[in-house]
Amino acid sequence: MEIRIGNGYDVHLLARGLPLFLGGVKIEHTKGCIAHSDGDVIIHALCDALLGALALGDIGQHFPDTSDEFKGIDSKILLDRTYKMITERGYHLVNADIMLLLQKPKIAPYIVKMRKVLAEVLDTAPDRVSVKATTTEGAGYIGREEGVAAYAVVIISQ
Ligand code: MG
């Protein structure tokens, strides 16, 4: 049995009046991500972590932001397609740990829902998908509410 690890990172800038999607969940807020897709940084970081675990390149390679096919796309579809690449190669997710960096709004009320939604796409249990969040104490572009970022680490196994 082989075990592989992968990590991912994503950033999107925020702008007023756009919808905000994080971890596959719509968040009530005055700002949302500027993006070609729905701008879900949690899912994008997770996709890159899964791809990285099997050295399959990165999300931009598989789902280019120049393609009309992915314009405004629900990132859960990208995660589903990414995870299929993993399972097709005989691997499954052991666990994922995600760290979201966001100044506002408070994300705690959405965490359980995010874990459930992500676990469903990844065909696993919510206790294998961790989502954590922090502010940057007002520092930098995240603190100024100009952007949002996420880190993801996954372990997959044969
Ligand atoms: Mg992205």
C-alpha cells in the first residue's frame, strides 16, 4: 500500500457585490471573489493538493481560466472531476486539512456545512475533512479585506 501527500494553496481578490463561495457553501457577505470560476479558494486549494499528491500538475493546467467551459463554474464540479483522476488511479482520500485565511465575515457558522459538502463530493465522511479558519489580525491584503486565501493538505492511499 502506498501513501501519498499533497498540498495546495489559492488566493482570490474580493470585490463588492459578487457572490462569495467557500468550501462549496454560499457565504452571506457584501463581497465575493473575482474569478473565472465561482472563486472558491478552499476547493481550488483542495484540488491542487489532490493533484499534487499524484504529481498530476495543477488546477490551471486541467481547468484553464481561459476556457469558456469553466466560466462561472461551480467549483464542486472541478473537485469532483479532480477526485475522479485520483480514484481512477486506484487511490482514495485518507484525510484533508484545510486552512482558510479571511478577515470577514466570521466563518464558524459555516464550517460544519462546508465539511459535509466537501465530504459528499469526495465520497467520504466529514470527520476526514477538516476546515479551519483564521484572520490575519488585520495584516496585509487579507486583513484589509482585499482577498481571501486557503491552504490544503491531503493524504491519499491506494
Ligand atoms: Mg482559484
